[in-house]
Amino acid sequence: MSSHFCSFEVGMASALQKPLILISLYGSMPHVFIQHLQAIDLPRIVRQKPWLSIEDALLDELLRVLSS
């Protein structure tokens, strides 16, 4: 969220219609120009599955997205 370069990269990928996977590490909302995309909210997943660490939840979600 605080990186200007990341915002430029996301904007360029969006303009070029590249697939985007948004992952929220801290439960923050995405920037306005990409709020139409659904973000993976890792803190919410860890609250729902307390046996997972944040790293395990990230790995599970990445594997789920890549396998679909």
C-alpha cells in the first residue's frame, strides 16, 4: 500500500489486462483503482483457521489459486 512503484506496476498490469491476485497481509483494503477485485485476506483466514500460521495460510491460498 505504501509503495508507489507497486501502485504503478499494478496499474500497468491492470491496463494490460493481466491477471492480478491481491493478497492482504494486514487486512487492508486495496487501492481505489483496483477495489473491484477481490483480495485474499490472510488475517481473516488465520482467524477462521487458527491452527495455520500466516505463512501457512499464504501458502495454502497460493496453492489454491494456482490449482484453479
